[in-house]
Amino acid sequence: CLPPQGAVKRQALYACSTCTPPGAEPAGICLACSYECHGTHRLFELYTKRNFRCDCGNSKFKNLQCKLLPEKGRVNSGNKYNDNFYGLYCTCKRPYPDPEDEIPDEMIQCIVCEDWFHGRHLGAVPPESGDFHEMVCQACMKHCHFLWAYASQLAVFLLVGMYLPVPPLTKANSLEDEGIVLKVEEGEEQKKEIKKESGVEHHDTKEEKQLEQFNEPSTSSGCCSKFLQKFPIEIAETTSEFSFCKLKELQSKPFVKRDTATFWPSNWRSKLCTCEGCLKMYSELEVQFLTDECDTVLAYENKGTSDQETERRDPLMDTLNSMNRVQQVELICEYNDLKTELTDYLRRFADEGTVVKREDIQHFFEEFQSRKRRRTNRMQYYCS
């Protein structure tokens, strides 16, 4: 439990309906407090929330003091709460699992509001499992309206062309970053046939060539080079200060807004514009975390996997490698004694179905050390 360190960037949280039932103020507790302070209570698993500080034992809990950090006396004003803290989810405000819902439907978490939604209540059918990494719900798409301009280029497609802008007929529209190429190019023979049927022969003109160049996908460097060719002196002096906005470029092209949720691939956050104007907009909308790729649930899960792999390393083997053979034999024998006694001690808790607490472990090691000191005729494990 880490309240003195401030809000945790992302952590697993629980809500205790025993301590904060419906009608009471919502509160969230960390994983450690769920074991130590609420082991016999009814809990709702909230999965992960960002920028949250554990409430256990603060002023929201009338008859409970946190056993890990007793000095909690104030409300965490930076925490954000929703119906999840009462065990209700989605726009339908139903529990999960719902005993009255006979329709098999998985729930998906919105990465903006962090509420959970039934797939059928998103306004759009979610893509096949594994085809997307994050979802933004309908309400958050209205709040973060700028995302619709990005959706036309980055979002996972549900139907052909659902999020695509209308491309020029004379060019091929390529989404190279996503490995998807959608061609709407008419062949030259088809163009000639159409022109002949209408009685007009097709000829390339200077104006058409200019139009074709205008329709080519533009980049910041491309724009600058064209300006530099026209105004080499004036523009060259200010090129280093030129601030290119990806969002404005996307908003200048046709795109469609729909009353649906959107689904995004794993690397979409890295494509968001981080110019000064956009960063200010993110701050005003309170979605600065969208530009932080470490904020994703995937990054959180990967960190957990990495931590587990580190913990799997056997400290005994690391210690043994730094010892001579006599020390190794003594350590292995002592380790086996400790392992046997600790296993027998913990088996009692497993048989009784009770939670092992910190004081139980402290008591075991105090007794273990006491027994070691009483061993007057200690066995010698090696030849002298």
C-alpha cells in the first residue's frame, strides 16, 4: 500500500461492498489491502485504474482502520470514481457476471473512462479477438472528438471503408504503417473507354498534372520544400521554427464521425500529434495519458510478466555460486530445514482455509530462530 508516495500510475484495484455498500461514498483499495484488511469481505475486482491512491482506512471508511498504513485520515481528491465501484458496468449499469443476462458477451474496457462495456452495447461489433488492442467507447469518442480524424487512418476497420476518408480517384490510398493498402485506382484503359463513350478524348493538361500533385499525400518536409522553392530567403530563415501539426493535416481531409466506439491497434498512440497546440488540447480534455505508451494495459501486463520472470530466479542458486563447497553443503542443509518447517506451518492455514497474515510469518521466523539457538549439539555436515 503506497499512499504516501502519491497516486500510482496504474495498479490493480478492488472495491469493498462490505465497507462501502450502495449509498455510501465510493472507495477503492489496493491489492495489498484487499488481502490484509478486507480478507473476509465481499470485493469487486476493478482490474486496473490509472493515477489512483488507495482509500483503505481513510475518512470514507467509518469503522475500519488500515492495518498496513493506519495514518490515513483524508479523502484522495485526485481519485476518479464511477459505477464500477458499486459493481455496476457498461451503459446498462448491470453487474458482471450478470445472473439475469443469458447472452454470452465479453466485456471490454474503454482506455479513456476505464469503464467496462458489453460488446453489443458499443454501437459497433468488436473486431475478431486479437485484431485490436484498445477501445474508446461512444461517450469518450464524443468527448475526444479529435480522435475521429485519426480513426480514418489508424483505427481497426470493422467494415470496408467504415473509417476511411473518400480518397481521390486518380491515386492509390496507402496505409503503409498498418500494412494495409486499399486501391481505388482506375486503369488507363478504363479511363480512355469512358472518355471515348462520352465523346471526349482524354489528354493530360498542365492543370490536371498540378491537381494530381496536389492530391499526393503531403508531409511536413514536402510542404516545406515546396515553400522553399517559391520563397527561398524568407522561409529558409524560419524553417527551424516551423511547427507541423499532424491533426490539422488529417482534419483537412474528409473523414466521418459515427456514434460508435472505435478499436485501435497496439501502436496507435505513437501516431498522435505532440505539437504544442495538441498537447494543450490533451491537457484541457484531461487525456494527456493518450500520448504515454507506458500507460497502456498491455505495457502494465508486460511489466508484470517481466517482474515475475525476475522473481522466478532462485536466490539460493545465486548465493550458492558465490560460496565454497563446505559453505554450500551447510547452506543447503539449513535451507531444507527451513523449507520443511515452513511448509508444515503453512499447511495448517491451507487446511483451515484462513489467510496468512504478516504477523503469522513474523511469529514463524521468531520461533524458527529460537529453535536454532537451542540446538546445542549441532550436526557437522562435512569432514574436518
